[in-house]
Amino acid sequence: MKRLLFAFFAVMLTAGVATAQSYMVVDSEKVFKSIAAYNEALSEIETLSATYQKQVDDKFAAVETLYNNYMAQRASLSQSARQAKENEILSKESEATKFQESLFGTDGELMKKRMELIQPIQKRVFETLESFAKQYGYDLIIDIAANPTVLYYSTKVDFTDRIIEALK
């Protein structure tokens, strides 16, 4: 009787565990790269980043030129003139650093542009993932693009291509 009861509980436990494993695997990188608007946004951000970097490099090059000129003239300058040039160089360097931060910082222009272009696409993808998971009864979505610790998964649980189709 004890064996029968134990076997019954073992079967029930196994059935409970099997039904609790309601998950799907998605490669978010592949999903995003399949969206033309995402690729265009990345290209636009890359172009903007290169433009901003050139502007920052120009500002720092101007500071370096100012410093080199100062070093060449330093010996012939009076103490007060040297102090004035040093202050000017420090001021220009600080200005260049602030400019760089205004473009590339966490609240900079590039981040704002990235949010403006990428966030609506991300929202659409995440809403599609959520809708798909709810429609087919999945409780968990594992992103294999962002989780390098996933060592193996069955292609039966990889729904990347179905998500891409759902986004079209």
C-alpha cells in the first residue's frame, strides 16, 4: 500500500513539474535585426555618433593646439601671462569635456536620440512577446541573446522565427 501511495505521489509530482515548465526561448538579437526600422535606427545612430565624435575631437584638438602654443611661448611669458594662458587652457578643456558629456553622457543627445528611435521598436517587440506568451500559455521567456549562461536548449522551445512572423 505504501508503495502504491508513493508511486501515485511520484506520478503526480512529475506531472505537476512537467506542466509547470511553461517557457519559451527567443533570440532577441535575431528578432530586432529582422526589423528594418531597427537596422535603420542603428545606422542613423552610428552616423550621428560619428558626427558627434568629430565635433568632440575638434574641440579637444583645439585645446591641444592651445596647450602646445603655450608650451612653446611659456619661457617668454610673464608669470601673470602664464597664469592667464593656463586658466584659458583649463577653461577650454573643461568646456570640451562638458560638450562631450552633453553629447555622449547618460542624458546626452545621443542617448536621447537612441531612446527616440529604438524605444518604440523595443516596446512593439516586447508587446508582441507578451501577447504571444499569453496566447500560447507561456509563463517565462528566456532570451538566449542576452543570457550567455544558457548552455543548451531544444529547438522545440525556440520561438524566435514565430515571433519574427508575428511582428510582420
